[in-house]
Amino acid sequence: MPAPAIFKNPEHQATFEKQGFLVLPFLNEEEVRHMDKLFDELHPNLPADGFFAGSYSSDMEYKKRVSEEIKIVFKRRYEEVFQNYTPFGGAYLFKMPAPNSDLFIHQDWTVVDESKNIALNIWTPLCDITPENGPLMVLPGSHYAAFPVMRAPTMRYFFDHDYHLAMEQLEPMIVKAGTAVILNQSLIHYSPPNKSDKIRKAITAGVKTKDAQMIFHYKDTERNDNQIEKFEMDDDFFIQFEDFFKDIYKRPTVGTSLGFIEYEVPMLKGEELKNRLRKMKTDAGFTFKEIEEKIPEPQVAEIVEMTSKEEKNFWQVYTPMNIAREIKFRVTGK
Ligand SMILES: O=C(O)CCC(=O)C(=O)O
Ligand SMILES: [Fe+2]
């Protein structure tokens, strides 16, 4: 049994199921201003560069305060948009204007049993998003219903081996401040560096199927088998890590172990991955970008034609720089 409908509006539900995400106006101007002001109050000293999530912080008070405020401010709209739901808090996400502020392509962790329940990430920017300031980019149709996989910090992504094939198919979410991109947490997403001259602030707010048990998986990377330990967790476990980048890779010290399950992530690569991504994207109603992988040989016929027309010899037309540019164009289309 898949998760019961979580959107009140059947059209929202249908679009969300098809695409794995839905774009909806969410916070009004006043709510955006309120969350933006709170961010400034709580972050008097900003880092020089990088991407940050509030959940990386070791300050428990700060993380609880933000998570509770998100539940309060988002409630107005939750009540209008959702049914059969439980909110589970959230965090600020910010990108400093710097080349290292990108976030690697990923799927969010499995936090509910996705065969029965659903977990949403309501990603809401506090400024207008442009192609330059680090937009969220999603791979339409790559969610659990199309390809059911489990995710955890010590588990690989099914597209890891050839992740560039997934990168090529991402679509940027160019949305105004307060407009949410509501993602299924299993959807593949990424965000490029912020190339503007201002910080890019956003909020991630969690909503799940009503009363769904939070779960988390731990794969001991020392083990050479497919045993994965499953834990029942509190709703706000993602803000309970003290030293985020160390603790997420360790066996959890909070929650209750339910014992082990046998599971192996199906790893796809090359043509098999490409075909799967093509199906995902086209089923979601998006165009798959057919990108030629092979670096083409310079085509002699073309050169001869150009040489006679332009009366230039090979090296005048095809300087090493031109060749490099041509190859880049043929590979990336830019
Ligand atoms: O804010 C971003 O750029 C990325 C957000 C993200 O990965 C998430 O909300 O799960
Ligand atoms: Fe994410």
C-alpha cells in the first residue's frame, strides 16, 4: 500500500506523484521577512564561504529554536495544503557567495518506511532564486515510486558510479522568495555554487505521513555483508547530532535498534543508468537531454568544406583552442 494522499488538492497530489516534486507559493511576504530577520539575528557572524545547513551546528538550543519556529510559521500554509500529515521541523540552509558553496548531488536519507509513508522536504528560499545564486536543481521523476532505494549516510547512491549522467538531467528551480519546491525526500537533487554577490538563504521544512515512525539506517562499512541496522528515531533526530560530520557516519547513540535487515543498493551505471534516468524523466513529463558521450573525431569532410569556403587551412580553422572549444560544445552543448 503506497502512502495515503498528503495533499488536499487531488491535482497537487497527482503532479507530485508524477514528478516527485511540486512548486507552490508557500510563505507570504511577512513570513519571509520574519524568517529572514530571525536568520540575521541568529547568525551574527557568517562564514566567508561554503554551503551550510543549520543541522551541521553543535548548538542544540539554536537548532531547536529554528525548528520550532519553522513549525509555527509554516503551519498556516500546511493547514491549507496538506491532510493526513505531521510536521517534523526544519533548518536554515545558506550558501555564501563563493565557488565552494555547491552541494553534492544526492537524495535525502530514508527517514520513514517509504513503501507505506512519505517524507517531504519543503524547500523555501528567503530571496528570489536566479540561475546564478545557487538554485536547487532536481531530477524529475527520480523518486521512490520510480526506483525504490534506501538511503543513509554510510550507504551509496544508486547513481554514484556515473553521477555525471544524473547531473546532466537536473532542472533548476527558479522560484521567488517564499515559493516552495516540495520534494519527495527520495528525489535526486543538487545545488550549484552561489555566483552572485549576496548570501542565498533558504529553509528546509519536513512533513511526513501522519504519525509515521521516523527511522534511520546504519551500515557498518567495516562489514563485508549486506546487513543494515535499522533504528526507530525521534521526530527531530536530524538536529540531535552533536558533531554532524562525524556522528552521521557512526552507529546512532540515540533511538532504538530494531535489529538487522538484509539490503543492497542496486547500483546502476553506463547505458543502464542512462536508460533508467531517461524513463524517469520522460514519465515525469520532462525532456531527457540526449548528450553525446563520445568525444568525436574531427570530421574531415567538414574541414575540407570549410577550407574551400573560407580559404583557410586546417590549422587556421582548427587551432588547438578552437578544437578544445568545439569538443566542449559537442559534449555540453555550450
Ligand atoms: O539548499 C540547498 O541548496 C540544498 C538543499 C537540500 O539538499 C535539501 O534541502 O535537502
Ligand atoms: Fe537534500
